Amino acid sequence: MADSVDSEDQTFCLQEVLDTFKLCLSENKEVYLEHYVAGWRGLVKFLNSLGNVFGFISKDAVNKIKILVNYLEGENGSHYVTVQSMVKYELENGLVDLTKRGSHAESGCRTLLRLHRALRWLELFLERLRTSSEDSKTSVMCAEAYNESLAQHHPWLVRKAAGMAFCVLPGRPAFLEVMNVGPPEQVVAMLGDALPLISEVYQITEELYAQHNLLDLP
């Protein structure tokens, strides 16, 4: 399972991401880590389907996915069923570097936080894509979403490189085509179904991390 990010079919399908995020929340609104990771596998396919433009994000996401999968499949996997149980377990057992980088640089909490931040960027970008007109500039939409989310966590050199990468993004029709859903109106409708689910998972995670002062882990 840990290697499946690289080996599985890399064709993106928005329907798969929608279906996965539908499974993410339990009845009492806990986030299942297995489905969260699966959702991110789909989002990585989306990033990769556009060439190397988003490589600096997708490569990091793949590494983070592998770390979380190792926890899920490890001897303490029962503590990693949900994001909530992971946070509780790692905090109670001193497995998180709270103020400075130490011996837990790849804790589940820190690893998921990096994916959490990137999820916000994708959510904002896809929402702009959904509500924009056909001739809207994807470079502007992507840059705006990035500046509202990931940029504040990246050093200047990464921000500069990201800005240059966004300038060569294909137009809106190309983005809608790689969703593999159908005509533009169907893509827009499905994004309308998927984005509230992604947003809810994001907000629940955000509130959990804020409650435990984990939003700025080094």
C-alpha cells in the first residue's frame, strides 16, 4: 500500500475524489485517516495531470502520504484510525515536536498539517475554477489561492518559483478536461458537490489543530 502512490493508475477522475471525501467523516464528524490519504492520492493525480507545474507540491504530498500510510499500517495503527485519535495518541505520548524541530520531525501531526495547508490551497483554487468564466486566467486564480494559503508557510524562494510556475498554467478548459467528468457544466456541477465535502474535512481538522495549538508546528 505504501508504494501504491507511485504504481497505481495515474489518470485523474474527479468522481473518485468526490467518492473518497464522502467517506472521510464518521457519524460523529471524526476524519478517517485512511480516506483522507486516499483523497490526497486523487488530488496528487490532479496535480500531476497538469505536467510539472505543481511538482514542488505533489512530490512533497506523495512523501507525506507515505509517512501517514506507514503509521496506518504500523504496530500502532489502531491509534491512527482517525485524525482525532492520532492527535490524542501522539500528544499523550510526547511524539510531537511542539516548539522546535527535534526527534519527531515526521510525526503524524506535523505530516498531516502540511497536507492540511495544501488542501486549503486546492480548495480555494478549485472554487475559483468552478465559479469563473471560460476566459478567466487560471494563473491569477491559482496565485490568489496560493497567496491566501500556502504562501505564508513557504520561504521566499519557493514563493518566487511558485509564482513563475503559475504563469504557464493552461487555460480553464484544459483544467476542466483533466477532471474526466464530461462537458464543462458537468464538471462545474461535480465541483459544487465535492468542494463542500473537502471544505468540511478541512474545517474540522483546522478546529482540532487550533484546539490543541498545533497549527504552527515547526
